[in-house]
Amino acid sequence: MEEKNTCVIKLNSLEKVKHFVDEATTFECDVDVIYGRYIIDATSIMGIFSLDLTNPVTAMIHTDDYDELKRFLDMIEF
């Protein structure tokens, strides 16, 4: 996992999860949520709600495009 493509986030409310999933669907590349050994597609609201969201999760974007990386970082700072 490349560090520049990941960020630890807290999705501890319905609004944060909904916002995150809505934004993740706008990317042309894949965005995942990683929790322990589980990797969930960030566009799957059911998948994200299957995780223990009382703890932080890692968001990961699969791209090297600078603009997509910047938009990803802006998205997760909500």
C-alpha cells in the first residue's frame, strides 16, 4: 500500500458514510475502505456499514493521477 494513496478516516455517523459513498462514486478509479484484513469497495454503503465504524478505517484510492489524488484528499477532509 502506498502511503500517498491512503488516509485514516472516521466514518462515525450516517451522514459521514453517506457523503463518503456519494463522493466515492464520482471517481473514475477505484476507492476502497480497509479495516483490518477487510477491503470494501467505497461505493458499497452496505459493505461499509458491515464494518465496526466506532474505529477509524483506512480509505485508499487506486490512482497516480495528481488531480484525482488531490480531489480524494479534499473529499476525506469533510
